[in-house]
Amino acid sequence: MFKTINLDHVAVNTNDMEATVQFYCGVLGMRLARTMRTGDGRRHYNIDIGGGNAFAFFESAEKPDGSTPQHLNHFAIPVATEEEFNESLQRLKDHGAEVTGIIERGYGKTFYFQDPNGIRLQIELRTRQDDSEPNGDPDPVPSAAKYLA
């Protein structure tokens, strides 16, 4: 069986990135590690929460009402080797899980799938240092410059 390394990040939706950055970085003192845009133009910011873990916040237009809990975007689970990456992908396919195609990233590659509860999961393999610009959002929220490491 393939082994996972840790939980790399928890991805959460936010409808107010500025308030999110102010809270996690300004109030809690965490570090804004990266700003970027998704393929469809939404903000995607990573906040370092320590221990090699991060919250990845994705901008979303809608905010749940007070009776609706926040919706998780996804859990990211890294594996250490190409063999484990391929094994995890094949294992999921063998068990009938729907998986996305492999997505090439600046740090390596990844794919997504869902658990039986509809929770989106990501398997990722880091094959190189991610040398992409940490401030990749061309129009960041005002507080980003203050908190970006």
C-alpha cells in the first residue's frame, strides 16, 4: 500500500479574502505564504499554519448563512515517490473511484477524487522545488503586501 507523508493543506472556501487574511495573519499571527489566481480567476491564498501545514483559501462568491456550516474545498495528501503516486491512482481506479486527470503543477503533479461522503481529496507528488512567484495574484487584497513573507 502507498504511504502518505502528512496532510499538506486543508482547502477552504472564503467569500472575503481580505477579512480572511486579516484574521489569520493579523489576529492569529500566521504567515501568508503565497497568493495566486486559479484558472478561472478566483484568488487562492496559502496561509502557513506551522508544522509544514497550510490552509489554502479559495475565493468563493457565496457565504453560507448562519445555519449552514462552512464547506470544505479539499484535503491534500502528499506521497513520497512516483511509485506511490501511481499506485494510489491505480488503486482508486481499481475500486471504481472517479479521478481527475493528472494535473502538472510547478512543484510536481496531482489528481483529485472524492470519498463516499463527497469530500474532495487530492493526492500530490512533489518532484521539484516550486520556484513560482509567491505573490502570483496580479491584484491582491490590500493586506497581502503587509503579511506576505
